Amino acid sequence: MINHHPSDEMLLAHAAGETSFAMALALSAHCELCHQCAERVSLLQQKLARHHLSAPSGVNALDDATRVETRTEAQQSDWLNMDSLFDAITATEAEEPVLTKGDLGPAVTAVKGEQFILPRTFRQLIHSDLASSWKGLGNVSRLRFDTQDGKARASLLHIAAGGEIPEHTHKGVEITLLLDGHFSDEFGSYGPGDFMLMDGSKQHTPITQDGCLCFTVVDAPLHFTRGLSKLLNPIGELIY
Amino acid sequence: MVKQVQEIDDNSLKQWLLAVANQRDKQAFRALFDYFGPKIRAFGLSRLSQQGLAMDLVQETLTTVWTKAHLFDSDKGNVATWVYTIMRNQCFDMLRRVQHNREDTFGDDIWPLFDSDPASDEFADHKLDNLLAAYLGKLPKLQREVVQGIYLQELSQQELAEKLGVPLGTIKSRLRLGLEKLKSLLEKHHD
């Protein structure tokens, strides 16, 4: 049972393709695990399609009808002399199937001797030059993706059974999508598919009994707040 | 030719797309082209801010419509939504190309174009795996070790280049040749 979901705004941004790469991965993976959010996104896509690609007389879900009509007339009147583009496209043969890594079965990753099947959204990424290898310290291992979203850091994070991350706050927003196993913190306990958003105002100490695998996105390095844990601050660089 | 866009509804779009899928009907495609082209260009202009890039988006999106029309499942959605998802995915990859000089394409991984039933998908994957294992043996050794290294041992191209002591470009070309060969073997099997 998935109890924690992305907000409607996030799902809309996702359907519109307007989030960062890292966020799109998190939302896509959540939707693969969560039928309910997948349905939402599919509905939002229909609305966006009507908005951007419908005839002026159609229902314009998100726009003011007059504006669309004017724009469409302008579009039509200069949509001339497109014959060469039309010829170029229709000269294309039906595409040869491209064999992607996705065709070769699910994306699998192994950490600490355990194999995990990842959501389909990671199929290419996990094999690409944007993925680093697993690096670990104690119970905590991380595989970072270079998503080139400015400061944002996207990672797979594995915490072995009984592991804990020292209490910390977040400078920016942190997204955690739990892919496998369970963990709990001061605010609750979480299972596979749960999508959590933490902002800078909260402190938490995630603990896992059975071990867990998460996909996390943070937009700034973590800062540990407890005196002793400050000694461990370099772990913030490592784990997220 | 200016169309009476008011008269175009979901059903005409569907008939045109089916004619493209089944008969490679150029006239039907011209109707889709004239209907969607200007709208895709307007979307592209707002996202990509350059006329040239917007026209690239038109070309890429409509080429996919032309070449993959047969993959459209009319039971699962309407034509406009299908074209929208193609356009959005393409635009996402184009933005990454423009901003980060990346040639990779993740749009279709993030938003799968063709919903597949997870159960049957898994089964298909399993079957494909077995087939691939059989066909891998038919590749020349140099291509085989690259394909195996990347897909089965999950090495990066760089790691593999170092391991085999050959330039990265060589890995890339062996991989391409190997995959092309595999593809042709698989196609023969499907025929």
C-alpha cells in the first residue's frame, strides 16, 4: 500500500515534461509503482494534448478559447511551402527497430551481494555514462547519476539492514522514492513506492530494519545538525 | 492549403492515422501533417525559443508519427494524446541536447509511448533474453565480447575500452556492428 504520493502540481509538471531530469526519473518511477498516480498523469496528458493540439472548436481544457483561435489562424496562414518537409518525412522508411538495453530485460543492479530490479525508467540510464558505480561506507552505499541539473544530485541509495543515517536537515528539498524494503523516521514509516518530499525545515533520522533501496534527489548537500554527527559530515557528500 | 480545422475531430484523426498505418497513405498523412504541424511548431517555439529548433521538433515528431503509426493503439487513447506524448518526449531530449550537448534519448524511458502490460512485458523480455543468448554466440568474437561486456556484465563503454585496451571509438563501433547483427538475426526470427 502506497501512502505517500507526489502533489498534483508535480504530476502536472511531469505530464507537461517541465521538471528537471532527476525529478522526471523520480516521478516516472513512482508512477510505474503507483497505478493511481499513473492514471492521474495519463488524464493530465489528455488535457495537455487537448490544450496544445486540439482544433480551435474543441474543448480547450486550459486555455482561453479566443486566444487559441487567433493563434491557430496565424499558424495556418504561414503553414505553406512545407512540401519539402513533407517529402523528407514521407521518404523515411519505417524505422528499423533499435535494440536498446531496455529490450534486454529489466534494469538490474547489484549492491552488497543483493540484486535489485529497478523501474523501467532506469533501463538505459543505469548502463549509461551518466551512472557512476556503487560506492559505500559502512551500511550506506550510493550510486550517483550525473543528471546535469545544476546543483541537484540524483542517486540510488542503499542502506543495509539495521542501518541508519545520522539526523540531518536539508538545505533544499529532498525527494525520496522508496524502491525496495522499508524505513522509518520521526514522521512515519514507509514502504515500496512511497514518494516523500522533505524540505529544509525538518530534521530526520531514517532507520531501516530490513534494509532498503531508494532513489533520492537533493538539490543541495546535506547538513548534519547533531554535534557528534557533524564529525560525520563528509558522509553527506557521499550518500546523496 | 488551409483546412477547415473546425471540422476535424478525433474520429477523422483516427481514420487518417489508420490509413497511414495500414496503407502508408500519403494523402492521409498530409492531413495529419497540416493539422498537427503548426501546433507542434507553436509548442516548440514556446519551449525551445528558436524557429529552427521548433521546426526540428516538427520534423522529429511527425517522422515518428509516419514511421510508427502502426504502433498506435486506438483502444488506449486518442490520436492527439499520442502525438502529444511523442512531441513532449522529443522536446525533452532536444532540450537536453541543446543545453548539455547530450545525444542520448531518455524521454521514451521516462514516459513510455506504448503502454505494455507489465506481466506480458516480463514474459517477452524473458523470451527475448533466451533468444539473445542463442544469437550472441553467432556474433564475431570481437563484437560479442563488447556486447556481453556492456549488457551482461554492465560495464561502461569506458571501462570496457580500458579492460580490452582499445580506444573508446573502437568499442562504440564494435557495439554498433554487434547490435546491428543481433537486430537482423532477431528480425529474421520474427519473420
